[in-house]
Amino acid sequence: MRSFDRPDVGAEPTTITPYRNGPYLVRGPFTLRDQEGEEIPTSRRTIALCRCGKSRMRPYCDGTHKLIDFRAPGVLETWPPEPASE
């Protein structure tokens, strides 16, 4: 068993980064599961998850967000939106 397969043995942290107008990038040790709890096989330690909902490879990103002009910030959003600072 590789050390990154076990979170208690010298594992690096898993990070999820929302990219502005793009996908969520997941880096580090992780397990991806469907809504029934079944594991979705992954062969990489970094994956891009669709955030726009239009990918033909869901849950993975296929770049469709660029074609449909998807817009979302890469930072925490608040509701209601804060007024723009001048």
C-alpha cells in the first residue's frame, strides 16, 4: 500500500480549488464516489470536476465551460451578494 492511500501515514492534505469560470481541481489523496456510494475509478492524483453542469464526461470537466461562457468566481460567494466597492 502506498503512503498516500492511507491518510494516517504521512499523507499530504487533499485540496479542492474552485477555478474562476472553470472547474474544481482536486489534488492529493481522495476517493471519488457516486450518489450510491460506489467508487468512481480515478487514475490520477489531480482531477478537474465539472462545475458548469454541461460536461459530457461528468463528474469530470471536459472544457465545455469555455464554450458556454460559464461564469463563477474562484472565491467564496456570499448571499445576498455584497455591493461592489468603489
